[in-house]
Amino acid sequence: MADLSAPGAAPRVTLPRALRSEALRLSRSPLVAVHLACGLAGGLACGEYFTVARWDPALGADAYAQFLGALMPLMSGIVCGLAVDEERSAGRLANLTAVPSRGRAVAAKWLALSLMGAGALAVALAVFGGVLAAAGRLPLGPAPLAAAWALTVLGSLPLYALGLALALRLGRNASIGMGAAGTLLAFFSVGGLAHGLMTGELTGALATPLSWVPFAWPARLGSLGVEVFIDFVRTAGPLLATALAGAVLALAAVAVLLAWFRRFEDGRADA
């Protein structure tokens, strides 16, 4: 075994070290500003709408959480595709493939992209909640929005692993195409955009074939995070079942991504 303390030995690549490297690279990327702008715009626009709309504000929060969750397949697909594009342009993926531990490098990339998505969701929900609270239209308080954030992030973790793998193997367009299809499935899984808002149904708790497609889980989990504060008895079971499935799939997806990437060879000259 090589002595890593010897002069000239390569420094040991730990996950925190790899994550710091990712953070430095992303700080120079427009992706951070895009995430912030999307979160602010979504929170302000939807918050202002629901301060004057005649819908039940609790169902409005539910619809907004569903909307954000349904966009996560597309968002993760776009972000993963663009991030891998940047890596290819900077050095043909050398930051990921030419390091002592490929597994930690790609895990750091997955974690950094997931954290950016979580940050955008936090901004979107915090701004939305702040606007509604200022107008006296947040009857359930901030707890449902916090729960919706945590559960949407959980449901999104496998999607970032899938989007990253597709972007690495097949390129940006495959990752974005997967995300677009996933977002359509997510909207269909809850009966369409704002279906529950117009009908008064708690659509996150509905059991349909599409509700068990992982692309639908960010929307379903985010919605259930709000709905559990509206009707705990009806929604607690679906919430626990979907959250458990999401956690298991996230662990499995990351494990598969790491194992696959250790043997990955990039043959693409473009994205």
C-alpha cells in the first residue's frame, strides 16, 4: 500500500475535500445564480397570486408544493446535463475521472447538485410563505412548507443520480429529455396542474398507478408534507410509505451510480 504521507504522494481524496472542490467550481458557474433567480421568481409570483386568489390558502400551499415537486424531474435533468457539459468543456471530465477516487468525486458532484436544488426549493418556499404570512394568508403556519421542502428534496435525490448518469453516458439532451418526460408524469400523477386546488381533493394522497413512479415522488411527497397538516389520518399512511420508498431508492441509486462510475469511460466528444 502506498504511503500517502511520503513526499510527492497524491493527497487522499475524501468526500468533504471533493465536495469543497465542487463548491469552488460551482461558485464560478451561472448555475448558482439561475437556481437563486428561479426560487425568487417562483416564490414571489405564486405568493402574490395566492394572496389575492379566492382559493383556500391551505390548498394553495398544497398546490404550490405539488407544482415545485413536479418540476424537479425537469430541473434535475437540466442541471445535471449542464453541469456535465461544463465538466467536459473544462477538461473532458478530468475532475471526475482523473482522480484517485472516482466514487467520491461523482458522489460529491451528485451531492453538490442536489444541495443546489434543495437551496432553490428553500428559497422558493420561504419567499412564498413570507409573502402569504405578510398578507395573513398562511393559516397552517410555516411547518407544512418546511415539511414539503424536506420531503421534496428526499424524493428528488434519486432523480439527480439518474440525471447525472444519463448526462455522463448519453449527454445533455438525454438528461433533459428524461426530465421533461418525468415532469409530465408527475403532473399526471396528481390529476393535472392544480387539480386538487379546483376540486378540494387532497391529491397527494391519491393512490394511482402513476403515484408509484419515482418521477412523481417529489410532487407527491411535497404535497403530502402540506396535506398531513390538513388531514393527518388520511395522509399519514401514504406519506410514510412514499417517504420510505424514496429513501430506499435514493440509497440504491447512489450506490449504483458510484459502482458504475468507477468503471466509466467517456467516449463522447460533445454533449
